[in-house]
Amino acid sequence: EYWETEYDTAVVYHYKGVMFYVVKNLVYSFTISRAQYSFSPYNIKVGENMDRLQVLFPLSYKNRKGNSIILNIKGNDSYVQIDADSNNIITKIDMGDY
């Protein structure tokens, strides 16, 4: 799959439970949607209870919007969004740019 921005062409790689958006041979963003992949040194996974993040990211957890937590990546215009369902179970982890 390909998509274009004003200046670049990206390639989207689909795997079972994860997608990578690659621009100029660098990962531009990704989406994790299955438990076989983890995110960060804390091994955050789809299927876990979002309450676990309260200890890891207390300010972001306190300021969450609905069932989503946004983690801003310091020194970069990027973010990680962690979404949960109505039972507070993580359903998706996205990393992208603002």
C-alpha cells in the first residue's frame, strides 16, 4: 500500500496486528492492534488493563480524554496514543506526528 504527502511517498507495511508507515526508509508512524507486540521498555500491550499506565505515566493518565491516553514524545513533534475499550482494556497503540 502506498500513500503520498505533498513531498513524499510512503509505503505501508501490514503485518498481523501491526502496521508501519515508512517514509524515506524511516518509520514515520505505526499502529499496534494485537497483543503479540509490545511498546516501550515497559512492554505495554494490547489486551492489558489501562490502569497499569497510571503508575507509569501519572500525568497523562490523569489528563486522559475518554478512553485514550496521549504521551507526547519529548523533543519531537510526535505522540503515542493508547486507546482502550469501555472495560478499560487497551485495544490499540498508535505512534504518529502532529
